[in-house]
Amino acid sequence: MRHIGFGIIFVLCNLCFAEPVTVEKPLYAEVFFPATGTRPTKLRGQLLWYDQEQFALRIGQEDRILPWSEITPTSAFVLRQRLIDKSSADQWLQLGEWGWKLGAREQAKFALQQAVKLDPELKNQADNILAGSAPTSVDHAPTTKPKDELIRNEADPSPVAQPGRKKGQKVERVNYTPATPEQVAAAMKRIRDQQQQIEQRLGLNLTEFETDHFIVFTDWDPREHDFLRKNLEQSYRVVSRQFDMSPKDNIFVGKLPVYMFVRFSDFSRFAQTVDTFPVSRQVAGYYRGHDDGQGHLVMWKPDGSLTGSTDIQQAERLWGYVLVHEFTHAFLARYRTNEFIPRWLNEGIAEVIASSVFPYPEKYRTAKLLAQNRVNVMPLFDDQVMPNGQWYPVMQTMVELLIKTSRKKFINLIDDIKDGMEPEKALQKHYNVGYAEFAEVWREWASKQNVQ
């Protein structure tokens, strides 16, 4: 799975437990095992119970018992954090101690900071935990480059530029690998075959129509299909031009499948049945991608419940924003290569492009507030972490800072990541900072921005 955009918050019970704790309502969870190849192995399921040493996931019809120590430290920490009472200083302290011993150091520091913030009398205990030994492999060592070099250029950022070139190639850039007629025919057949299976599983009757770049399956009123055609193709034009590509090009193998539902209930059933994850009513849409660069876009009709207003124009504006954002993920999945882009960068680029069409100034206020409060942003650089909505302004402004600093460097950063370079190494190569120092530079920059 390449990208799913949704966030869920749960508060269940105390972190410390001697006896197994049964989850009253199974909790959707994603956990990762240490990489044996280029990426960690992911496992998805429903958390059933847990204790100090292990936990149980239901995966399909099978229940698996897994030791906490077998999954990656960040993966374990993120899941354990969802099981605590966020208002309890003691539970934050216990989580921090557990995470520190496990090796999730940056996350543990954040948990200990939260504990002390809630109860200053715990500071000595938190300091004692930090004074203990812990694995250092998860640290991101700061570089020695002066911080001010990263923020020397304060010109307004240009739109995200076309970031694609072959190594050693100085003039011509490779935007994507065009599909052959045979590949297109096979892809379109596969899409339609899958659609028939989906209709049977969901008991729906969806209408199909095509545009230049999309194949759409929908139960919207036929009189509204033109609205979909225009907005889908406009999203393609917006995103392709941000990458200096012609809207006449087709980056996809065949066309991108799009599922547009009238009702949230059908949207939710599709997510649960086809993509095997739950969505809340606050989710307007998502893009589900795969390692081969293929995927599908799923949304439901603009609705006032998404904005808390009866103004349909506000709902349509949010729908348009989500459409551009999620389509950017689909575009990036195929852009240049099928290589992964780290989540913080992927989400940040999508937010920058969507905001260029549908500005939301309050996002800058959120980013500034988080920066001034010196929140820990290091977990954002870990793809095993699924950030919730409050972190999207952070990722957006991180990307904007990189573009402000140097558009050319940003292009080359994406180039190298798409060519397979480890993301932090690419950041160090082009901006002379690692993740830890970049987080500090962003914090200083964002906290000083003049926002209304």
C-alpha cells in the first residue's frame, strides 16, 4: 500500500497491565516488521487484546499473537500510544520509559515531555529515564552545517516544479514511462473486471464513463456527470502543470479508476470491503495506491456534515480541495518512477498544490502555533507513523520552506528520492541538513512567520 489518507484517534486504557487486556471494540492497526529488503514489512489487522509482552491481531479470519519486540520500535510505540489515556501524566511517563528502552527515542522524549507538562513533579523521573542507556540507531544526528544557510532565500515559493531527470542527464527530463498499447489494454480490462467484482460484493449498480485521464464509476445523477468530468480533468491540469508537464500527457497506465459515491454509507462500505480499512464520516476521500504505481481514487458527494455548515459551496470547496490533494498522490505515484516518496514529503506536496487552488489561511496559523509550542515533529519523518489532521499544516510548510530555500534543490531532492536514494540522505545532499536539524530550522522559521 502506498498511501491512504485518514486519521483515527482512540483512547482505551492504562499502559501498564499485568493481565491481558481485551479491547472492547476491535481496533484497526498497522504494524511494521524490520526491513529485510528495501522497506519494512507491514501487517494490518484488528487489535483484539494485548499485555506487557505481546498482542493479538485478527487478520482476515486468522488471529496472530505477536511479541512487541518483533515489530519496529516506532510501530510498537505508535500502537501503544493509542492505548493510553492522554490526560494521564503517569501513563505518558510509563509510555516514555517503555519507548526509551525499546529504542524509539524521539517518540519517547515527546511522551516524557507530555508527562512533565501535565505534572511538573514528574520531571526528575523523566530525567532519570533519559539518563538511562538506549539504542542509538534511531537517532538522526544533526549535521554541522550552519542553520541559516537553509533559510537564506525568502522569496515566495514557486509551484512545485517538475522534479525528474535521469542521473547524469543534464537537459532532457524523464517525466514518466509511457505505457504501450498492450499495457493500456490489459490495464483497462483489469479495471473493468475488478469493477464487476466490486459491484457484486457491494450490491451496487454504478455507471461508467471516461474522460481523457480517468475512468469513473459512480451512482451520481447523470446530470451531474459533467460536473465530475470538468473537475477531474481540471485537477489533472492543475497538478501536471505544477510539474511542468503538458495536460495532454497521460501519466497513468490506461486511466485512473475513480469511484464517486452519493452516500457516505456506500463510500464507507467500499473502504471497508475493498480496501479493508474503516473511515470516519470526516473523511471526504482517499487515494489507495500500490507498489506498481497503480491505484484508485475514492470519494463521496459534497456534504454539509464535512464542514459543519449548510452552505453547499463550502462543502464543494472542501470536496475540491480533497480531490486535488488525493489526486496529487496518484500523480506522484506514477511520476518518473514508481518509487516511494516519504509520507511527510508526499503529504506536504499534496497540501501545497491543493492550497494553491483552495487556500486555507488557518493552516499557517496552526503551523506557527505548533512551532512556537516546540512540538516534536520527528515522528513525521517515519513512514510507519500515520499523522492525523493537525500535522498536515506542518508537512505543508516544511515543503514550502524547502521550495523557498531553493526550487532547484527541491527538484533535485525529489529526483534522487525517485531514483532510489534514501530520503534523509537526499535531504543532506541538497540542503546540508538531516531530519533532526531540519526539524529545528523549520520550527524557528515557522514560529516567525507573519500570519493573520
